[in-house]
Amino acid sequence: MQPRWSVVVVVSNGEHILAVARGFDPKDINLPGGNDLEDDKTPIETLRRVVPETTGIVVRSYHRMDTWKGDMSQPVYAFFVPKWSGKPHSSSAGKTFWAKPQQLVAESATFAPHNKRLLKTLMRV
């Protein structure tokens, strides 16, 4: 089924960015995110569902950073999460860990160009 939208999130602990190494390719390090489900009424509902599912943390506040067209022509909404709670843990989506920003822009990261743009935007905030 074609997603109506996707979300991606940037969570920082000051020096590092929360990342997910996909289970099928541990070198493919990217930002946490996911697609909507039928019950999700808005991208914010997807954000609040996907982040705990994939990382174990709970979103306390967020700011929308950017939007672009995804690989299935769906809108992708990027959010910065300045306040969160919980302890990050891995899930079926992959291994969750604190990455150096340069890991997210490496050639092996599927979404490196988008990650680079989001990290540049974050530096200006």
C-alpha cells in the first residue's frame, strides 16, 4: 500500500544524533522514521507512534523542519524533537544508537542527501 505520508525525526543529545542502523544493512545508518498507518489521521500522529516504536523514546515537543517528496511520491515530513523522554533502544526497524553527524551523511546512508540538509538546518537553529 502506498503511504499517504512519511515522517523522519532528528533527536540530539548535544553531540550526537539518534540514528537507526537498518536490520538488513547495518552500514545503512539513517534518522528514525516511518510511514503512516491507516489509523494515523495526521503526520503528527505518525510521529508520535513511529518514534516510540522504532527508538523507545517518547516525543515531548517537536518542530517541523522540512518537507519533500519521498521515493513513492508521498510527502515526507521532517521534525526536530528538542524534548523527549525514555531510554533509546533497538527495535525490529534496526539498531538504535547515538551517532556522530558524519555517520548520517556517509555514502552508505540511503538518505544521506536529506540527512545532510536536515543537519545543516539544525546547525542554524
